[in-house]
Amino acid sequence: MATNVQRITLSPSRDIPFNKLLLSQSNVRRIKAGVSIEELAEDIARRGLLQGLSVRPVVDDTGVETGMFEIPAGGRRYRAPEVLVKQKRLAKTAPVPCVVREGGIAEEDSLAENVQRAPLHPLDQFRAFLALREKGQSEEEIAAAFFVSVGVVKQRLKLASVSPVLLEVYAEDGMTLDQLMAFTVSGDHARQEQVFERLKTSYDKQPYAIRRMLTEGSVRACDKRVQFIGLEAFVEAGGTILRDLFQGDDGGWLQDVALVDQLVAEKLKAEADAVAAEGWKWVEMAPDFAYGHTYGLRQLRGESVPFTVEEEASRDALQAEYDRLSETYAEADELPDEVDARLGEIETVIEAFEARPITFDPQEVARAGAFVSIAHDGAVRIERGYVRPEDELPVEPEVAAQDAGLHLVAAAAMRTGEAVMADAPTPEPEEDDGLSAISERLMAELTSHRTLGLRQALGERPDVAFLAALHALTLKSFYRYGSDSCLELDLKSVAFIAQAPGLNDSASAAAIHARHEGWAKVLPKDSADLWEALQDWDSDTRSGLFAHVVSLSVNAVHEAWNRRPRALSHADQLAHAVDLDMAAAGWKATVDNFLGRVTKARILLAVSEAKGPRAAEHIAHLKKGDMAREAEALLADTGWLPEPLRGAEPAAGEETAARDCTTAMGEDECLEDTEGTTDIPPAVAAE
């Protein structure tokens, strides 16, 4: 027996004049969300009403229709034309397409319309924007039509350009929108799909991990080499740049590393040629030089180019204006923008005036050279005026012989502990020789007494002793021979055999270099004038210079062939005394400087210490290379330091020294004699 199917009758539709419509209190939507009424009004003015209203007849108390219709669903679509009517852009009697509902509950109509509405999938929006773009609409036109920014349109178009394979995965909820955004860093579909396959076997599927995989082998735009050549030059040479439209990328990633190196070499060569044209005997160039590359070379002390009359007048006028503005607004809580900007301009110009070019003696230039490299901020770094030992002028024979004799005497005295002159008596002068020179033997005896007298007196005058020590150490640090002092003090500044990555560009290296150059500018050019200059300085200035020259002698480097546990223990005490914080000094664990050069166990220990055991477990399954890269991202900005760089409490006693030795070199090595330095050939030491 056949079943009768009840046929459905849909509500009729009709055009109703706008002034016959009114809002219903049955509308369940109370919270404003989505596109604003004004934006919807502009969209209706542009393309008309795309969706009709759901209305119900308004009846009076007797149930008779009044000719008005209320709107339980579609209130925003009523308010938007209402805006156009108020603006007289739409007639009050303009027909509005409506579906007339009868029966049922008005609130149910409103709820059903809002709840059963299916939102547009983001991928459909991406593809729709792409279709509009392909049909000739510009990004600006699309943005204006949908009331979004041009940046949003660019992002949507970028998402739509991801590999179709990945878009289908996203459409099936196989990845998040953030992950899809990360894939837009590279426009290479094959590369995107390759990284997606790698991602399937990786525990960490975070967007930053995807970006890192896609940019492996690229050069960051913030790299100093890129800042040196400029992004424009790279692009003009045919290079491509990967950009991330969804988060800060510091300018993106440069794809062609070989092209970057080529452009760097060409620009460095041009800079070096310009420096060589100044007459230097040699010029060396490289993107980086090892820290301490100037050790053993004498640096020329040039003269600043004096101001011209016009320059001096301009500088004085600017300084007067600066002083006047500073005095005028001294009591102001906040400077006006134009005054603040003007003070900044004056400071910049005055600094440029003070940075005077340096001139050198042409004869010195002919046997000296310069280093051309790239500074940490991408600027060219030119270090002029270094003389190699083989290019030094020959020392006068008498001076050389005298210095050699003094060295022999000193060496012999150190070996025997006795006066060397005692074994080489010289004859006393005869009575009839007249007023002849004092014999060498007697001169040595007399000056021995004077030496003891000086020692005793200096020991009673700490202020003069400090000045004498400062004088001797400054001679060693800033002057060629450093033999103008009677104090047998020496200052050694070791070169680093093992060059850590980025050592020369570190914040500490830059600060030390700037401080050294600053002192060199205020010290007298001739070493003979140093004593009087130091006497004229105040105690704070002397203390600052003393701290600098003493700091140059610090050697806390652990070397397997140079066993000195007590010195390393003292380095811990010194670090504690100065509150050394290597994290605050700018050191961060990276693949290059630590994580890629230790075992997986140490990588996991580092992550566990900084982020907790759970974070370490998340990367424990990775291969070492991937683990090191993941750990670098996890440790960033945590301040984590490996044990040799951590602060140490002040240590005392043999037990502490032995413990430090075991930590640094291993228990077996500490069982051997650690008193003093192992004397081995330099070649073996370097190896």
C-alpha cells in the first residue's frame, strides 16, 4: 500500500515598500558582530540586496492585518537600507524583496536563520579573492569592495597560492590555518610538499618549525652581509627573497647564498681598493676577521684633521643653539615634538663634526696597512694604520746592543738570584785619570742602593705606586716598545687559538674595541710624555684607564694542553666579584656556538633545564641536527647558559680547585700534576 507523502508549501515572496517594514522584538540577535551596518550599507549600494528579508504581518488587537510587516530575522539587512534612506540615497518607498511567513513562532524563525547559517570556509574565501584577481581586479579594488585592508587581501592571495596538495589537506582539516600560513614563506610547491612529508614524522609541527625547514640554506635579511650589500642590489642581481606576510620576518630570507657571497666580495673589493688608494702598503679584506687579528702589530697614532674656520663657526653656532633650547625647556615635563626633533638633529651634526678624519705620516703609511671587513650592523669596518714586525724600521745598533745587554743581565739575575756584575769585575780608575766616568761596577752598586731605596719609599706611597703601575701597564698596552718604565711589570694579552663563531662581532668585543680606541685618543702620542699626562689626570680617570689595561690581561680560556685549575678558579672568583652575566652580555645558545657541537644528551639537558622535562621529551626522538635547531628555538630568550658560562660562587681551598679541574678536564687528567703550565711546541698546542 502506497504511503502518501505530504507536500511542503514554501512561504510566498513579495516586494514590500521599505516604509512598511519595522524591526521585531522577536529577533534573537542582540550582540553586534561582523561587518558594520555602514559597511553593509555601502555594499548594498554597490551591488543591491543579495538576500531578502523574512517578515511577518503585523496585526491589531482584533487580529486584522495593519499593512505593516515586522522583521524577526534580518535586522542588519533592514538597518543598512535605513542608513541609505536617511542619506537620501534610497527612496522610502523602495521595494524590498521579502519572504512573508505565517504561523509558527517568530523567535524560532530568527534563531533558525542564525544557527543554521553555514559560515564560509576560509579556503573558499582565499580562492574567491584569487578568482577576482585573475578576472582583472586589483588588490586595492578587492580590498575596497569587501572593506578589508590591502594587506589582508595580499595575505589571502598568498594563502591561495600554496600547493594545491596542501590546500586540500587544509580543506579536510588536516592542518591548521597557522600551519598553512607558515607554508607561504616559500613559493616552491615541491619544497612545500617535501617539508609537509617531513612534518608527518616530526613531533613538533609548530608554525615556526615549518618556517625554519622552508628557509634552511637561506640567508636572513638581517644578516650583516645582507645589510652590507643591500636588498635592492641583491634583487637587481637576480636574487629572490622569501617573505612572510603573516608575522615579522626581519626582511625575509635570501635564497641564493652564492650570489650573496659574490656581491659581498665585489663590494668589499671596491672598498679595499679605495683604502689602498690612500697609499697603504697592504690591505686585507674579509667579511670577518678573527678576534685579536691585530695582536703583534703596532698601530699608528694619527692626527685629527683640524677644523676649518667655517667648520668651527658652524659647530659653535649649533652648540649655542643646543644650549639655548636646552635651557629654555629645562623645566618642561615633556619637550615639544619639533624641539625634540631639532635637538636630535643638532646632536647628530655635532657628532659628525667631532668624528674628524685621521691623517698619518706618509712615511709611516708606506710601511703600514689596513683591514677592511663588515661590522655587526652591516657597515664597512676599516682599521687603518697597522705595521707588521717585518716592516718596522731597524733599531739603532747602540740601542739594540744596550737593550740586548739589559735583557741578558735580567735573565741571568733571574736564573742565579745574584748580581751578574759580581762575576765580571772591572778595574777601578787610576788616581791620575782625573774626573773620569764612574765605572760600570760602581754604577751598578750605587744604583742597587737607589733601587732598594725606591722600593722602600714606593711601598710607603700607595698613590704613587698605583700611578707607577698604571704608567708601566699603559706603556705595554698602547706604545711600541713600552720600555720607558723602571718597573719590571709586564702585561700579556693572549690571542685565542680557538675562535668562537661571531666572537669578533660580539657585544663584548665591540665594547672593548670602542673603549680602547677612546683611551688611545686621549693618551699622548709620545710615550715620554705619558708620566706627566697621568700625573695631571684625576683619580677617577686614572682608575678607569687602570681597569681597562688590567682587563686586557684576563685569560680565562680553558685549554687542554695548558693545565691551570687555580687560574680558572680565580676566574670564577673574578666573575662573581664583577657580577658577570653572560646572558645579559648577549650570549645565546645556537646551533653554531653550542647546540650543534655537543651530544644529544647535552642538548636535552639544556632544554630540560630551561623549559622543563616535558619540552625535552618532545624533541627526544629527533635526529641531532633537527634536535639542535629545535632546541635553539626553545632556548631563545630564556637566558639559559652552559655550565662554563654560568656565574660561580667565590671558591676557596684545594677542594674547590680540584672540583673545577674535574669539571673542566675530566677526573683522569686532574690526577696528574697541575702545578704550572705544560710546555709544548706551538704546533702541537694549535693542534
